[in-house]
Amino acid sequence: MADEEKEVEDGAEEPKKKSPIILILVLVVVGLVLAVGISFFMMKHMMESSAQEEEFDDSRPHDSGIFLKLGDPKEGILVNVGGPRAGKYLKAGIVLEMNPSKKSVINEETHTFNPEAEIKVMDIVTQFLRSVPIEDFDAAKQADLKKQLKEALNAELGNGAVYDIYITSFMLT
């Protein structure tokens, strides 16, 4: 009888020993699955957020853009500045370095503006230059002027559409 009780106790003890080990293994597996699931969800959410915002970082290296001159190929653009009574004119050669991946702006085959984009760009540039006070055309303020123009163009064409702006000639009369 003592042997039977011992066997019953041994039989009862084995499930108690196996049960904590199995429970620990199940908890570890569930924990790993949760960790992987949470990590996947967070990465997916972060990737979607960054794709939706599509913030363009100027400090990031980028492929060479497509260089397009605004206005007349030789003369550039001519804009009256300082208001209608100021009698001041700006003749400038402005070259935009455009993002070649912006298919809505750049024609892949000809490496020129799409007609709709060219109209928008010329309108934005003309309106921007006409609204700038004459004092802001000072050479010391040229970098800020280019930055503001780039922001105005990217706001209309999409972030990252314009990589940089180059002024090749500048005459205010």
C-alpha cells in the first residue's frame, strides 16, 4: 500500500513538474510573438508615416537632378519688381535643379517641364519675385531669397521636386 501511494504521489508530481516548464515555454513563445508583432506594426506605421509626409531632407545625398533654365534660354526672365510705380525691373537667369523622379513635373523622355508644370513654375517664380521688396534683392540676402523661392516651388509642386536653385545672372535696373 505504501508503494501504491508512492506511485500515485510520483505520478502526481510528474505533471506538476512538467506543467511549469510547459507554461514557461508557452509564455516565452507568446511573448516572442507579441514582440515581433508589435515591432512589425511599429515599423509599418513609421514607414507609412514617412511616405505620407514625404519630407525631403536637403542634407541627404541625392542623385543628380535635371537642370532647367527658366524663361528665355538666352535672356532668362524679366520681371517688374517693387510695385507698379517703382519702375524697377529684374532680369535674371534662374536655373532649377529638379528631381527627376517627379513624373508630374518632369517629362522623362525629353528632360523638360511638363506643360502644366512649366506654367505653374513660371507663375510661382514671377509672383514670388514681384512680391519681394526691393531691399531683399541685396546680394547679402540672395541665399535667403533662393531658399524662400525653393520652398514656394516645393509647396506647389510637392516636397522634393526642386533640389536647388541657381542664379546665373542678376540685373536690377
